[in-house]
Amino acid sequence: MTGYPLLSILILQSLISAIWIVGSKYQRAQVITYTSTLISILISILIFFQFNPNSFEMQLTESYTWITHWNLNIQLGIDGISLPLILLTVFINAVIITATSSMVNQHITKYWALFFVLQAMVVGVFSANNAFLFYLFWEGMLIPMYLCIGIWGSNLRSYAAIKFFLYTFFGSVLMLLALIYLSIKAGSDNILGFYDLPLSMHEQVLILIAFMFVFAVKVPMWPLHTWLPDAHTEAPAGGSVILAALMLKVGAYGFFRFCLPVTPDACSEYAFVLIGLSLVAIVIIGLVALAQTDMKRLIAYSSVAHMGFVSLGCFIIFPIFKSTGHLPATHLAISGAMMQMITHAFGSGAMFLAFGMLYDQLHSRLIADMGGIAQIMPKFTAFFMVFAFTNIGVPGTAGFVGEFMVLISTLEASVWITLLAGLSLILSASYTLFMFKRVFFGPVIIEHVSHLKDINRSQQIALSVMTAGIFLIGIYPNCITHLMDQTVTHLVQTSLQAKV
Amino acid sequence: MIKSVALITWLAPLLGALMAGLLGEKLGPKNTHRFTIGMVTISLLGALYLSSIFIIHSSDPIFAKLFTWIDSNTFIIEIGIYLDALSVIMMLVVAFVSLLVHIYSIGYMAGDEGYCRFFSYVSLFTFAMFALVGAQNFAQLFFGWEGVGVVSYLLIGYYFTKPSAVNGGLKAFLVNRIGDLGLLIAIALIFYYVGALDYPTVIPMLEKFDQDILYLGLFEINGLTLIAFTLLVGAMGKSAQIPLHVWLPESMEGPTPISALIHAATMVTAGVFLICRMSPIFDYSPAVLNLILIIGSTGALFLGLVGIVQNDIKRIVAYSTLSQLGYMIAATGASAYTAAMFHLLMHAFFKALLFLCAGSVIVAMHHEQNIQNMGGLRRELPITFVCSLIGTLSLVAFPFTSGFYSKDSIISAVHHCYLPAASYAYMCLLLGAGATSIYSFRSLFLTFFGKKRFTGAVSEPKWQITFPLIVLAIPSLFLGMSSVGLFFIGNIFGNTLSTSTIANAQMKLLSHEFANPLLSGIDALFHPAFYFMILGFVITLFCYITNHETFNRIKPSLKRIAYPLEMKFGFDWFNDHIIVRSIIQFSRRLYRYLDKHVIDEGIILGLAKRCLQASYTFKIVQTGYVYHYASMTILSLFLIIFFVLYIGI
């Protein structure tokens, strides 16, 4: 199987399926949808087996000429950072398609097609080795997401869709400028070529600012997070899951792919600002989540708070290196941040998915409209409890791994950072279980709740798959860390080498 | 062989939990309890086998590895069971009490809607507790630590339609999480110093850092002191020490069998276990030892006093647990780690016994828990009464009972401790012995003696309930006398506990004092603790049996003294009204003003609004009339020519 262009096959397959689905009638579209989901999974499994975890180099590389006039190529390839994210993308997409189709009551074929376009774009972002290809996929992601919120969202969908689009589009121009500048300087737009580019401090700072405007919005880092609660609450269940599980990750992926290796000195210089913002996200947003009365908004804020650990783990390596010169701890921090990216998909993503199933019957997002659901929907409650525990970061579930790794590495920089970030232990438990209590426990007060039905078979399967993922990562995180070990080591070395 | 036995012992309850939880409905209640009990029996047999190796033959520590949790660069964590005297003894106790609680639950939970769920949780708890005590590294310890917390949360909130139960569970989890934060920081500090998390590497390596100073910005602190302090915070959460004790009384909302297992015998002693496990580190930090002495002994006295005014039969036992945990913690503060472990084990038996007796009474009384509505039950419930009496005697440290040996060893260890806080601690522990005696006998008298204060018939519950009582009564009575020599003279823990000079001096003292168990029982007559206990007994006898009328007459005047006790010293009030309320208000304000008002509406939407306004302003120019555009063009043309000609760009 070596030598097949698996990455482009995966991207093209998703795109072709999308077009085919739109052009077909419902019955046939359904068959195509599920078959292509299976094919995507198969291709990603092949990619997984082709990948050699003992190398930090780009693998499964492909190169095609694109626009000869401007010397632009299409280069694809993956390393240990992008592979887990590509697997995650295909996995989450499959779960969304199986679980949320029954919740959509109009334009179902277009809904399916949209998610295949999204899958193509997100896989493209994670596998692009060219700056312009990356940019193309990056912008390409926005359109299906915008449509998803705008068409299938709830009442305030058009406001949320526009807010989402403008907010995330805003920084893109700056990123494009930065990419053009880097490409001209490097002579080609290959991203790996940017890494050894000698850049002055001044250049690095400007480039970092440009990158930050786009990546920090996506992650999102405080105070650029306010698009997220609106987008999440108004999006349909599938859209929320994609947002939480994948769209936020591309922002953090940008940190690893661009910010750290391209502008290491600027990152090092301003690490304290970025760490500060991450801590604010963890603590302040954690508190804000506590005050929510809308269940979906609460999950959205908790999602922001958890992503704080990704940016924290990402930028903490500079103070660690400065204060101790200790490489293993920086490796731990970056691996922890990477783990957190993946496990966050199983925490917030799974909670959004489960919430979608509840909303489908209840048609209300307010916590006050619920209560006592545990009696009516025992199976659903059991699943949600697992998701709540992974959101809290209980050991043995996925949510623990990333947070634990980041937290114990931060101490090498300062005890105070660990203490502040560690408050998340208490805060996440507070808002999650406080919500859980109000939604699921207690007597049934609202009459509407007593008419709910427990989840059906296909929903159970989708949630079981998520649960299996949660426990697999929680009990055996090595299955992911060993994929990225070499790449992380390499990344840490490039990021801690001063360019100036 | 040993390794596979250890792993089977650990994993059998997990299998039971999974079967009961996932297939319980299909299996039916009878098969579910059979299966889970079978699994726990396997654990008990395994634990017996292991203890025969590690206690009788005192083998070297063995690590039975199951798999590698993570192996990333230098961060390697292995999961399995670490076997030494300390972990094996804990496993034995956990398996023993767990098995009895499983059997007891057949009777206690009969007919309950969530029967299988209950058994699943209890087995899961057993598994998590094994993970905690058998951890080889701090990551697995943290897994067990949080795991038992989660199961405790689930079991306290077992009756999830009852708001008080749900709130109790939530409170327990959150308060425990404060302690967990302490433990997590301790783990991070250890990783910072040692670069590894497994005990065999950590403890010898850490001892080399006893002079290391950590700069914390505002102040500086000895690294080991900070580690010991943060570990103590962790222990305080789980072992319910002041001020993190508030969750334990509320945990009584759960079913009684789990109160016996989790909130008396095993989980709450995890903090004591942790301190003993890390005892070499604690011995390097006298400041923290002083703090431990103060916290432990204060809890031992004052929380015992609160127990005197309680009327719920389970809450009395809960406050008694708080007080006894205080004794254990105080013992660790005096570097008498063996005494702390000894009391932990004896307490596991007699406190589990007392809880299960309380449960038996509750079942017999058709779920009445107020002791003011009981009375005279000794004739109807003879087995429960005798077992309660044995448990009570052991709890108040009546000579020759198990509790006597363990508690007396703690009191004399604290008495002979040279730390500045030791004299305060000694006073508290002595007075605490009196308080223990008062609340224990009060509960016993009000429940089993005097007149009946209820209507209806009561009878002894089924054998599943009484059998565990009898089994537990035996060790509560005799185990202390028979094993005290093993602990203090035989030194079963060897060098798994600290071997510092102070710890060794304490061991020597205790081995001297308990050289002959019979003689030391008689020796109690020369110890003040004995007289405090007798004093408590006499007071209670006077108040509730012989001169009940006189007591009732002077009761109103005692109200004022009892007020702080009834308020539980205001901890609950402070937490609910000050801490929780202010956090919730603060979070609401943060959301409303900072997040919504300033960032979203102020900056982001404000920016959008400005853009919109600007575009309206420029709209005026776009009139759509051709002559406006034409005149504009001509005017611009003139301006351009003017600039080009005169300024010459």
C-alpha cells in the first residue's frame, strides 16, 4: 500500500461524496453518505498504519504543481501532530453523521454534504504543507460552518452565523499578509521552509501578532472568545460538535505549526502575556460558566476554559526553559497540550452531542426547564455522566490526561501558575456537577420532562463510541502519545532554538 | 504467582462492577449480588494470600505491573499493584470490609429500584480503593484517589430524587476537590524535584533535597516543607480534617452500608495512608508536623463535641469518625506512623461495625433515624445490641478491646512527642476521650435503653444484616490484643514507614509500653485517658439512665453551651453564606459585566456599530444624481491639477 496518495484520496473522496450526495435523492444519498463515511474511516486507518511514529519528518508526502506562474505547488504530508487530528476529524465526522441526522428535519442531503465538505477542509488544513494551500483550506472551512449555523441553527441563527463568520474572518487577512511575507522571504511557500528562516525580532513580533489574531480567535483565547458561546448555542447539534471538536483545534494546530517554530523568539518574549491570557481563560471563564442558566452556553464556556490548557501548555515551555533549562518538562507540556486538544473533543464534543439529543426532544436550552431527567432517561443519564466526568478531568477518563500533563509541567515555571491553573480542578467540577445536579437529579418538576423518551438504539451506539474513546484514551493514553513523541521532541528543539 | 494473584485481587471487583452495571438488568438482582460477592471473595482470598507472604514472611516489596499507562520521553508511568506490608494490610482490610458490606447490602437494599447499580458502585469502589492503596506511583495514586471520590459522590447521591442526598454528594465532591488540588500540586512538586513519580525512586531522591529552598516570589520556603504541606492539604480533604471536614456529615445521606465501607473504614482513611506512605518526607518538616498535630487534635476534640448534640443515629457515628480521624492524623503528627496505621485498622473494624449496627437499627425501625424516637430496643434487637455494645466499648477505648490498644498508643505517642504543639494536642486528645465516651454512650442509651418512644413492633433484621455484625464484632473485640505485639514489637511495616530518629524513638517507646498486652490493659488504670472515659460514662449514665428527670430539668440552661455545638461551630454557615454565595455572585457579575457588557457588547459589537455608523456617514455622498457625481469629478480634477502644479509631487 505504500506510495498511494492517501491524503489527497481522503480529501477528494470527501469532496466527491459531498457533490454526489447533493445531486442525489434522499434514499440514494443516505446510502452514499454511510458508505463514504465507512470509506473515510478505512482510508484513515490505512493512513494510520502507513505512518511511522519513529520519525519526526513529514510522511505520506505528495507534491503536485499547481500554478506554475507563481511557483505554487500542492504539497501534502503529515507528522505526529497532524495525524491524531486527522484521525479525530474522520472519527468525529462519522459520529456526527450517524447521530445527528435524525435531528435534522430539513435539507437533510445538504446537511450530509456539508459535513463532507467540512471534513475535506479540516483534513486539508491538517495535511497542507504549503502556506497557500493551508490558507485555502482554512478559509474553505468557514463557508460550510457558516451555512450550517445559518440554515439549521435555532432562533438567533443569522446573528450567530454572521458574528462567527466576521469574527473568524477578521484575522485571516493578517495571516495572509504574514504568509505572503514569509513566502517571499523563503522563496517558496513550503511551511517547513519557514522554520529555518532567519527573522529579526521585529519581524517575528509582527508575524506573531498577525498569526495570533487568527489563531487566538479560533482557539479561542480570552478576550477573543465571545463569538463562541453564540455560535455554539445557535448551531445545530452537529455544528456544535464540529465546532468544539475540530474547529477550535485548527487554531491550536496553528500554534504548533506556525507560532512556535516560525517565531520562537517573539513567543518567548511575549509568553507571559499568552500564559496570562490562558490562565484568565481557565479561571475567569470557569467562573463565568458557573453563572450560566443556558445549558449549551455553559458547555460552550467550559469548552473555552478547557482550551486554556492547550494554549497554556503551548507557551509555558518558554518560561520552563528559561528557569530550569529542562527539556523533558517542555516535552511534557507540549504533549499535554496536544493531548488536551484531542481529549477536549471527547469532553466538550461528547457533551454537545448528548445535549443535542436532549434538545431534540425538549426544545429548550434552559436549565430551569429541566430537572429529574435521570428518572426518565436512565441510559442517557449514564452516558452524560461519563461525559461530565471527562469534562471534570477524572483520572481514567480522557479529560484527565492532558490537564495532568500540562499541570505538572507548569510547576517548573512557577508554583503560582500551577495553583491558578489547578483551580480548574475545583471550577470544572463545580460548574459541571452543579449543572448535572440541576438537569438530571431531583424530582421531576416540569411536566414536559416526564414525557421524554430515553435515547434510541442508534443514539446509544454513537454515545457508546464516544464513551469507548473516552476510556481508551483515559486508560491507555500511550496510544496517542507514542504517535507524536518524535514530532514533539523535534518541535520543542526548533521552538527553543533562538533565531535572533 | 504473587504478581498474578495481586492483579486478580485488584481486577476481580472491577469485573464484578462492570457485570453488575452493564448486565445487571439482564442478570436480575440475585445473580448480580452473587456475582459481585463472588468477585469480592476472590479479592479477599487473594489479599489473605498476599498478607501471609508480606506479613508473616515479610518479603521485599514487589511490583506487579499490569501495563504502561504512558511512556513519552522521560515521563513513564506504570500501572499495577505495588506490594509491601503497608499496601497489603490495607488491601486485606478493604477486601474484608467490602465483602461484609456486600453481604449486608443484600438485606439492606432488598427491593430497591437501583439494586444492581448499587452493587456495581460498591464493587467499583473496592476496585478504586485497591488502585489507591496499591499504587506504585503518584499518577495511579491520584487515579485511585479521585476514583474513590467519584464513587463516593455517586453513592452519596444514590437516592438521586432526594435533594439533600444530591447536595450532599456535590458538596463531598467539591470539598474533596480542594484537597485534590493540594495533592496535585504536591505531585507536580515531586515531579519538579525528582523527574519521576514512582515511589521507589521518589522517596530516596527527595530526601536529598532537604535543604532546598523554593522561591515563591513573595516569600521563600523549604521545598520539602511545601511538599509535605500540599500533601497534607490532600490528606485533609479525603480524611475530612478541619476545615475540610464539612462534607462527611452530609455524606450520611447515602445508604448506610456505604457509610460503613467508604465513610468509616476505607476511603476517609486514605489521607492517613498517604501521610504514612510519604512519612519520610513529613519527618523532614517539623513545621508541618506541628500543623498536623494541631489540626488533628482539634478535630479529635471539637468534632467529637459536636457529636454530643446530634440526634440522627448516623450523624453521631459520622462525627465520631471525624473525631477518630483526628486521632489518626494527630498520631502521624507525632511521627507515630505505626500507631496511626494501627488505629486506622482497628477503627475500620469497630466503626464499620457501629455503622452497620446503626443500619440494622434503621432497618428495624422502618427507616427512622432519630434516636429521640427510639429507646428500649435491647430486648427486640439482642444481636444488634450486643454488637453495638462491643463497638461502643472499642470506640471509647475500654481496656482490652481493640480500640483501647490503638487509641492508647496514639495518646502516649503524642504525650511523648517533643514538638511545641504536642502539649496542646495531648490535652485535646485526652478531653476528646471524654467526649467520645459521652456521645457513644448517649447514643447507646437512647437507642437501646430506657422507655420505648415509638409505636409499632420491631424485630431483628434478616441474617444477611446480622451476620456481618457478628463477624465484625470479633476483631473489634480481640484483634487489638492479639496484634498489638505484631505492630509495635514485630514492626510489621519495617522500613516502608519512616525510619527517622523521632519515628524510631516513638516505636521504641510503644514497643516498650505494649510489651505485654494484658499488663498494658491493666496499666490503663494509671493513665488519665481511662478516667476521662469513665467520667464521660458516668455523666451519660447520670443524664440518661439514673437521673433522667433532673437532666431534663437542667436541659434548658445547657442550651446556651450547646448552641455553638448545634451550629457545628459555624463552618456550614460560613461556607454556605460567605464562600459559596460570594463565588456565585462574583461569577454572575463577571458574566454580566465583564464578559457580556464590556467585551462582547462594548468592544466587539461596539466596533461593529462604529463601522456601521461610518458606513451610514459615507452613504450621504452616494446620492445617485448624475450632476452630483459630475461636479464631484470636476472638483477633484481641479484639486489634483492644483496639487500637481503648485506642490509638485
